[in-house]
Amino acid sequence: MSLQEALEYSRAHQPSLLAARARLSAVRADARVPGALYLPRVAIAAEGFAATANNSTAAYLSAPGVDLPRIGATRTGTSSWTPEPSTLAALGVRQEVFDFGRIGALQALADAQLEAEQGRLDAARLDLDLAVENAYFGVAATKRLRDAAAAASERARANRDTAAAGVRAGLRPPVDLTRAEADLSRFEVARVDAEQNVVAAQAAFAAVVGVSDRTLDAATAQEPVIPPAPSLDAAIDQALQRDPLVRERAGSVAAQRAATRAIAAEIRPDLSLTATLSGRAGGAASTSGPAPAGDGLLPSVPNWDVGLLFTWPLFDGGVRARAEASRAREEARQLEVDEARQMLGARVERVYVEYDAARQALPALEKSLTAARDNYAQALARFQAGLGTTLELADAQSLLAEADSAAAVGGFRLATARARLGRAIAENL
């Protein structure tokens, strides 16, 4: 995969990011709950039981969701332990009319929690992008190191063959061949190690991208262009404005502040509309009229009602204590925001220094590689002409291998430092 393909695939398939998106969806669903409190509440209730009826011709229990006003004839002047049947069937509706800001406070809390969760999702995506970029550049760097090790091994093999031919012809002492054999063995070991490093880097790349294959290669035919970085001041300003951790902490402050308002709103008044359609009956003999048909076994006496309910919990010490505790947490959350901003500025400055150092070092490394190639070409020409020594050629060979590896590592450091800087300033959001 190319770097862009790997980024797109990981964003769509990496389990860690899928889990973060699922958490955001759950919080988004929670944010729809306060708005649903404005919808009417509809409930039905049915009751049937036997009980004494010394004070009423109809008895019933309070049914959750159904507002049942007290309706029934009063039976007086008797006392009996004989049970009488009572039945009830009712349909009730309650509609919020005005909540004095209680639901609005809950909605503000849910919205703030959603914003905080969005910040956590953005942070997870930026962390995943950085991991993919590091893994991609790791594969590219190990492949370049492998190619450098393979080239060094091939040069050492050619030098060994040249030295062997010179010894057979009597033009070179045997020590030249043994030194060339030692150099070949050393570079061959380095080549094998470099091959294994490529496989390990490809395995890490596959894991972080989220593919099912055991290894994943990086398409490095056209290496991605490393964009220039903004100035340090601009980078810090951009980070403070866009960093998801700072946004998440700020969202936590807003959520805690909204929670304080929601708690305090619990003791506000409430005005709601209620309506009930019911049928009920009791089997006890009434002193004010005939008994209903069915002797209380059928809820045959119809009733309906419509009314406004106004309630106001004037004082609740528990609510006040919870609100004070929530205000204390607000202060802690705000200090966490200040801490996150301070740490972010320091991190951006540290990463920027690393990037700038890698950027300035790379031209020198490339120049050193060019000089090492020229030096090796001159040493090889002198050796083949019988003017140079084995030590001179071996030194040039080692210098070229080190310069080639150093240039590969320098390119890797520059690419990864730029990726870390991009993560620190939330460049991909």
C-alpha cells in the first residue's frame, strides 16, 4: 500500500478506531434522550383484586404512568372483613407543558458530553494516523537499509573475488584475501539482519493498518513528499486551537458546568398536562346509589379527566450538596485544561526542535554519501591498478556502507519527526 491507501484503509478497518466511533455513536444516542422528554407519555393499567371495602365502593392501587383521580361512592356506617371485588382499566396520557429549563439543562449536558467524545475520537484518529505513518516510514527505511546492506555485500564479494584472483596470480599477498573474506562475512551478516528487519517492519505495518495478512509492504516507488512545517509560533498556535485533547478537556469542563446546572434545575417547578380515560367498579353495596353491573368484576363505570399539574420541590438538601460537589469538579476540570495546554506547547516545541534538527542534518548526510561513493570509486580504482592496499579499500567500503545507512536513517528521522509534528498540531483534522 501507498501511505495514503494505508491511512484510508486503517481509518475504515482498524478496530481501535471502529470502537472509538461506536462510543461516539452511543454518546450521540444519549444526546437525543433529553429531547425525547418533550414527547407525551402514554400508559395503560389493568387491576383486579379482592379487598375489604369499608370506606369505598371501588378500590385501586396507584399505577405508574397513569394519573388516576379519586372517584367513588363512599360507604359508611359498616365494618366488615369480607372481601369485595374491585376492577380497573385505564389509559393515561401526560404531556410536558413547561419545565422551567430542566430539560434544556439536560440537553446542554448531553451536547457537551458529545463534544468531549468527539475530541476523543479525533485524538484516536490522529494517533492511528501517526502509527500508520511511522510504520510506513519504518518499512521504507528498513528496505533502504536492506538495499544498502545488499549493495555493500555485493561490493565485498567483488572485492573478495578480485583479491582471490590477485593471490592466485601472485600479485597479491594472502593477507589481502583473508581480509576480503572477513569483510564479506561481516557485510553478509548485516544483509541477513537487514532482511529480517524488513519482515518485522512489514509485520508491524500490517498490524497497525489492520489488514488480515501477516505482512504488508509499503509502496515506495514514489515516496510521499514531506511537506514544509510552519514556524514554531504558528505551530503552537495551531496546536492550541485544534488539538483534540485540549478540546476534549474543554468539553469536559463544559459538560461538568452543564451537569451543575442540570442538578440545580431538579428543584425547579414543573407544569404538565394530564388526561385519563378509565373504567372501574367495586362490588360493595353503595349507600348513594345502585351497585354497578357485574358486582365489581367488570370495570363498567366510565370516567375521564383532563387537568394541569403544577409541582415545585421547594427545598432538597441532597440536590444542593450534589450541585456544590459538581462545582468543585468544574474547578478541577478547568485546571486539567490549563495543564493540557501547557504540556501541548512544550510537546510541540520539543517535536519541532527534533524535526528542525533532522531537516538540517539530511543535506549533510546526503553530501557525506556522495563523498563516500566517490572515495570508494577512487579506492577501488587504486586497488585494481595495484596501487592501493586492502586496508585502504576496506576502509572506503566501510565508510560507504556507514554513509548509506546514515542517509537512510536520516531520511527516516526526518519523515517520522514531521509526522509527529503533524500529530502535535492536529494537521490532519
